[in-house]
Amino acid sequence: MTITRRNFLKGMLSVSATAAIGPSLLVAATDAKAHELLDGVWRTTGSHWGALRARIVGGEVVEVVPFGHDKHPTVMLEGIKGLIYNPSRVRYPMVRLDWLKKTEGWNTTRGDNRFVRVTWDQALDLFYNELERVQKTYGPSGLLAGQTGWRQTGQFQSCTTHMQRALAMHGFYVKKIGDYSTGAGQTIMPYVLGSTEVYAQQTSWPLVLENAKTIILWSNDPVKNAQVGWQCPTHDVYGYFDQLKDKVAKGEIRVISVDPVVSKTQKFLGCEHQYINPQTDVPFMLAIAHTLYTEDLYDKDFIKIYCLGFEPFIDYVMGKTKDKVEKTPEWASKICGIAPDDIREFARMLTKQRTQIMFGWCVQRQQHGEQPYWMGAVIACMLGGIGLPGGGISYAHHYSGIGEPATGAAGPGGFPRNLDPGMEPLHNNNDFKGYASTIPVARWIEAIEEPGKVINYNGSKVKLPPIKMVVVSGNNPWHHHQDHNRMKKAYYNIETAVTIDYAWTATCRFSDIVLPACTQLERNDIDLYGAYSATGVLAMHKLVDPLFQSRTDFEIFQGLCKRFGIDKDKEYAQGMNDMQWITKLYNECVAANKGNFEMPDFETFWKDGYVGFGEGSTFVRHALFREDPELNPLGTPSGFIEITSRKIGSYGYEYCQDHPMWFEKAERSHGGPGSDKFPIWLQSCHPDRRLHSQMCESPALRETYTVQGREPAYINPDDAKARGIKDGDLIRVFNDRGQLIAGAVVSDDYPPGVVRIQEGAWYGPTGSAIGAIDTYGDPNTVTLDVGTSELAQACSAYTTIVDYEKFQGEAPAVNAFSGPIIVKPSEM
Ligand SMILES: Nc1nc2c(c(=O)[nH]1)N[C@H]1C(S)=C(S)[C@@H](COP(=O)(O)OP(=O)(O)OC[C@H]3O[C@@H](n4cnc5c(=O)[nH]c(N)nc54)[C@H](O)[C@@H]3O)O[C@H]1N2
Ligand SMILES: Nc1nc2c(c(=O)[nH]1)N[C@H]1C(S)=C(S)[C@@H](COP(=O)(O)OP(=O)(O)OC[C@H]3O[C@@H](n4cnc5c(=O)[nH]c(N)nc54)[C@H](O)[C@@H]3O)O[C@H]1N2
Ligand SMILES: [Mo]
């Protein structure tokens, strides 16, 4: 099928028109009367951006409207059509020219974007041959296929699951542990509160709204970040945000955002702002603890009954141990930029009425990111509100609808990631020769650079494996990983990089074999509606046939498995096709809910597109523990909240010791290390109108925020003035690691010394040379790539300082979105 430019633009216009009159078109999934007069058929599906209905005319999606049950749809639905129809689609299987020809220096030219078109059979043969070669030459340590990311929604088609099962049928490979989102948080919190906390259900919003008198949003922007969900979000949480806004206006709840910038949530709620210098939350919190302690304002009973190890911690605060510095508000003020008396006032304020502290995740995506989370828990203990509705601390109220009342219904299961019992891989060699078979996710480039290096990780030693081949599906490491110039160099050691994607991202550009997947809108699937609320089950109808030569990931990996031997493709699929799998997953879900939730037969469900489980019920985090800590102990070594952890202390780490502490960062703005040379902190926060890199390719959506076609860099007016930069100018953002072009948006929401460039901007360097300027504005061109500490070894992207200047001369054209440079066989 061909999409003409005219059709494409026409389609985009209809989406915008729909968005403008969106609310009046809200109809229940089964009641589409308003639409019956229009041409075409309506189909329902879900996505990370919410559920939607699409009108299809002549095999093309012409209109997208929100699902009837979604009362707070995100504007990002305007980008849905742009996922299917856009110039960045991977159209055909492609192989990198220099890799194929093994031209001299072939391994150093990744990024030059020159590719040759091949057939599906050729591409899958090449993929298979490389798997064979790498297994035989290097064994399982040679292959990294463990990275996962924000693959599109749907339980059956989940692409990383397909990749991992298919590769497991071939042999063993290196996997990852942790994720970029919460690597530090999910590693430290089990020692402190006994669970990851970051992925746990939190106190329900109705109870928070009823009982909290103060809410502290700490590094937290839920109004921006709850637009998307890991599974299809209901967006019901926005109803609670509306109520909160109302209560803030009436003075019933006080909300304070602790953040270096004015967030979207702060603006929406009209709430208060506590400015803080970037990366300095721990000194602020230590001084709060100092005030609570010295003014005798803390809950001694709570500490006595529920906590362990307060004394060693408070000795540190009082300057009796470790660095022997008393953590007074005067001491903290010099680092965090908050006046000593304001710190004292803030501490007192926390104790006056019931306070719910809600942490976002950003503050732990920095060096020593374990510390602010641990320290937050200590403050909450000193306040004594843990386990009370509207009190205590949470680490996830901004994520995937957490806090929406939950039905407790079972959702549909998925396609198996692992081999079935009794199945054996083609190469049954599990000998990693002393190298780690699992590595902390953010250390993979270090592994490629320095195989054999031994690093500490969470109480163990990890010997980094000699990775020679990387297979990527459902994640985009050339956006998500830090320091792209370091990545470029590391990739010289890679012999084969394979990527399966529907969009020609930078990861495709830096690969050797690229296989065209289709989008989730081009395949059938099933999903839970509301990841944590389990509000219902959603049919994901295929809207249109796969474009160009793209295939479902299921088909792609079946095709690969066929090369592993007779009937291996059938074994892989357990002899079922996609609709048989979806029916099976639905029927299993019906069985699991039998007696509790009525569900219709599959045909009815599939026709209606949705089955709901009714109202959810409320929950209070840590209530059982509060009720009886002996009967309901936490999952910590002692069962209590560990303000001091003997276990962590026993590891003997420098940057994560036995209780929370302040450690200076490798680089920090506002007077910190390196700020004389690079005075600006770069915050690469999560984007308001994308999911990471997904939808950056949507021209319609991109047009709503780009500046001269570049990713916006949000900067402070005084900083701009000092550099002769006006709103709308192109700027060059740089440090010793790299440089990028972005478009200046001058705004008072950003304090002096801070620039925001949202993560997920597509990387489009001018060439394969190290240091080549990025033409669109991916912040990871300049971010720092170090582990948070020996404990979590997690992503530290926010420990990054830069400077910027007005871009001089003629800027190179943006090349991020135009797909590969296709070299014809005659030109080879
Ligand atoms: N500087 C900085 N860097 C960051 C962050 C930050 O805050 N700052 N945040 C980090 C965090 S928290 C995260 S979670 C990561 C996100 O990193 P990723 O999860 O890697 O980001 P996405 O852009 O969602 O990448 C998903 C990729 O999978 C592809 N894809 C989606 N669905 C399918 C499918 O069905 N089949 C196939 N074959 N491909 C598919 C998409 O086209 C896209 O290229 O980024 C991390 N990186
Ligand atoms: N629209 C949208 N929503 C998303 C995503 C997306 O890509 N787009 N991604 C999803 C994913 S995978 C994740 S991991 C979550 C991310 O969730 P978070 O990591 O919580 O989100 P961010 O928006 O990056 O950061 C939240 C706030 O932290 C502030 N902040 C940054 N550094 C500091 C600091 O040093 N101190 C303090 N006090 N505040 C600081 C930022 O200014 C920002 O306002 O979002 C999810 N939601
Ligand atoms: Mo994330």
C-alpha cells in the first residue's frame, strides 16, 4: 500500500479536528451511534497512551477518538496515526553496507546510515548465521539480548517476549537486571521498606484526598507522567487530580512541589513551589532531620516501635561520626540553595498536620540516587505517618494509574518468554566461563568496552561479559543510554548488531541488520485496562494491515526459529496462530476470574471490544505493618524499617554505606564540581508529548513543540540574555562529551543554571565520527554514564552539566527522521 503525501496530510488534519472537538465525541465502546453516519468501520484498541477507537476507510486509519470510558484522554492520541503513517517507518529488511561488504574499518562506520535492501529470507538467514557464529566462537557470553524497554502494549504480541523466547530456543545469552526507570530505587528500598516500593500499589487517591492535609510532591510531576501507562491506562487518576486541584483552591489540602523547576503539575494544581538546587535533596533532607531532632519534633514512638538503627544515623546528622560535620540548616543551605530558616520552617510544617510525601523517580536517576530515597523514608519515619491513610511516603503515585482503586481481578497472561518444560536450546551451552550471565542494565556499554572488568553490584561481584553481538527489540538504546559518543566507540567492539523495530530510530542507524516490525495498530492483541486498577480487559483490534514489508514480531521470530530445525517454528508458537493465542489468553482469564467476575464468551468480548470489572476498592500502603509489625513484618532483613542497614554496611561500599548520607556528585551545577567550566545542569526529564522516543517520529505531534524543527531546550531568561539568545533561536549545547543542536524556549519556569531537554529526542548525528554534532537534540549525546553506586549500578543521567551558546552559522539539516540512505546494488 502506498500513502501519498496528500492522504497523509489529510489524515493528520482529521486527527487535529477530532482532538479539538474530542470530548463531544466520547462514546461508550459499544455505543457508537454518533459515528454511524460516517464512512468506514470503527475498531477499538489500547496503547500506552490509553484506549482508542479508530475509523478505517479503505484500509486506512482516517480518524482516532478516545475510548468512551476514558474521561481524561491525553493529547498524545494525536500522535497515534503518526506511528503508522510516517517517513521513518522501517519498510524493508535492511543490512548495513560496510558490514555486509566488510569494508576496511567496517566496524567504525556505524551511524553513517548507509544500508542495502535485502529480502526477508536473506535477512533472517544472516541473523541466524550470526547467532550460530557468535554461539560457536564466544559461547553464551557473546550475545546480549536481555535489554527490555517500552515495547508497545498487548499481552500476546509483546515483542521483547518474542525475541527472548526465540533466542532462548537457539542458546543462552546475557540478560539484564533492573531498569533505567528506577534502578537505584528498586535496589535500595527492599533493604529499607522491604519491597521495591516503586512498582507497588500505593494508598488509594480517595483516601489520600480525604485524609492528607499536606502533600509533598518530591521530584514528581504526575500530571505530565500519568498520561502514559505500562499497560493501557484508564486515566481515571486525572479525576483525582481534578479533586486535588479543587481542594488546593479551597485551602483544604496544601501541596508543595519540591523541584528545581516549575512542573506541569504545579501549574495545573496552582500549588506551592519549594525550589531546590539540582541534585541536592539529601542535604536538604538531612537538615530537616536535624531540625526535627534538635527541636524535638519527631515521633519517638514510631521510631521505637517500627524502626531499627536511628541512633547511628542521627549521630551522623549531629556530626559525631563519619565526616564529623553537623548537618545543620546552615550547612545544607550552602549546598541546596534554601535559606536556613526556610529549611527549619519546612521541617516544622511537615509535623503540623498529616503529610503524605510522594516521590517521583527522577531524583534517583542521578549519581548516588539510592540516598534521597532512603533519606525520604527516614523523614517519613520521623514524622510517624507511615501506614496511615494520607500519611507516610510513596514512591509511585505518578505511575501507570497507581492509587486508582483496584478491582483485584486477574488480567490476561501472555506469550511465554522462557522455554516450555522439556524444551532444549539448539546450543545447550550454559557455560559463561565465569562471566556474569546477568548484568545491571545500565552497565552494558561498560561491558562492551571492558570485558572481564569486575564491578560491585548489590552485594555481589559482576564480571562483565565480552559481548560481541547485540539484539534489540522493543527498546531504543541509542536514545535511552547515556553518552552516545562513548557508545559509538564501544560499538567498534561489536561484531553484529540486530534491531527489530517499526521506526528507523538511531538504534537502527547503528545496527547491521534491521528487520521491519509492524506497529501494534497493525496486529490483534489483548490487554489489561488499568495496570494496577485491573479495571477491565480490552480487545486490541488490528486497525490496518502491516505496511510495506513489515511483519508482526511473532511472525518474525517464528521465521527465525524455522532456521533452528524442523518444526521449531511450530514449537515456538505451541502450534497456535495469533487469534488462537488471544482466545486462549482470554479464556484463561475467564477461568481465573470465575466466581468473582462475570465475563462473556470470547466472541462477544471481541465484538464489544471491552469487558469491565466494576468499581475498585481502596487500600492503605503499609497499614498492616502499622497495625502489627510482628505479625505483618516488612520484607527487610529485620522485618522493621531499616534506618541503618547492617546488610548494606557489610558490603563495605564507599557510596552506599550503612545509613543515608550525602555524597558530592561527579559533576553538579550551582557551585558544585565542574560548574566553573560547565555552569548549567541538564535535566533530561520525561517528555510531555511523547513516550520516550515513541511518537517523536509523528510529524503532527512534533510540529506542536519543536523550534525550527529541533527539540526544544527550555532555558532561563537571564541565562539566555547573558548568552545573547532569544526565544526561538537555535542553540548549541555542549560539554566535553558531545554537542547537540536544540531550539531555545525561554521561560521563567526554569531557574538560572538549568536547561531541560526531554529524553527521547531522536539522535541524528551528522555522521559516524566521534563527537559529530547531533542535528535534532537528543540529551543523551552529552549525559554522563556512570553507575549510581556500587549498590545499584543504575542510570545516573541527571548528573550532567553543560553549557550552551547561540548556534553560529548555518545549522546542518535535521537528519533523524528520514530513514536510511539506501545504497542500490549497482552502487555497491
Ligand atoms: N537522559 C535520560 N535518559 C533516559 C531517561 C531519562 O530520564 N533521561 N529515562 C530512562 C527511562 S526511565 C527509560 S524507561 C528508558 C526508555 O527507553 P526505551 O524503552 O528504550 O524507550 P522507547 O523510546 O520507548 O523505545 C521503545 C522502542 O521499541 C520500539 N517498539 C515499540 N513497540 C514495538 C514492537 O511491538 N515491536 C518492535 N519490534 N519494536 C517496538 C519503538 O519503536 C522504540 O524504538 O529511557 C531511559 N533513558
Ligand atoms: N508523558 C510521559 N509520561 C511518562 C513517560 C514519558 O516518556 N512521557 N515515561 C514513563 C516512565 S518510563 C517513567 S520512568 C516515569 C518517570 O517519572 P519521573 O522520573 O518521576 O519523571 P520526570 O518527569 O523525569 O521527573 C519528575 C520531576 O523531577 C524533577 N527533578 C529532577 N531532578 C531533580 C532533583 O535533583 N531534585 C528534585 N527535587 N527534583 C528533581 C524534575 O524537574 C521533574 O519535574 O514517567 C513515566 N511517564
Ligand atoms: Mo522508565
